[in-house]
Amino acid sequence: MVKTKKRLETLRNEVEKAFSEDFMQPQVYKTTWIQFDDDDGTNFVQAEYYEPADDHTEKSTLRGYYGARLSAAGYMDCTDWSVFKTEREALEYLLETYAS
């Protein structure tokens, strides 16, 4: 357990360092997510912000999952949320997808 926590802390530090100079900063939140399909494909939104629409299909609730994205504080610029079962998966996704 201690080794796992240490590895997770190392991964958090890697993400912080990888994006330290970037305009878009990583966000990782553990919460309840709503996953739904619409004309744009599969989407994720935090449950408290979900508003049903006629074109939403295949809705499911993911409790205690981690959402990851990049966002520019104070601006509306952000990537879409991607949702993962563990924080480790979310952090690895950010590094593999967006870190240069």
C-alpha cells in the first residue's frame, strides 16, 4: 500500500512538472459522472451539471471515477473530459495524450 501511494505521488509530480509552463493545466476530479451518447459521440459530465436532452442515449452513472482534462483557468478553453476508474489511469492519460 505504501509503495502504491508513493508511486501515485511520483506520478502526480510528473504531471505537475510536465505542464508547469503550459497555458492549459491538468484537472483531475473524483466524483460521480454521467456518461451519455449524442450526435457528437460519447460524452462525460459531472453528475451535478448533467441536463438530459432528447438526443442523449445510452446514459450510465459512474460513481467514484476520476475525470481528467486540460483547462485554462479564467478562460472557457478546455479539452473534453475523459473518465477513468483510478487516479493513476487519469494521470497516465494526461501524460500520454497531452505532455510534450
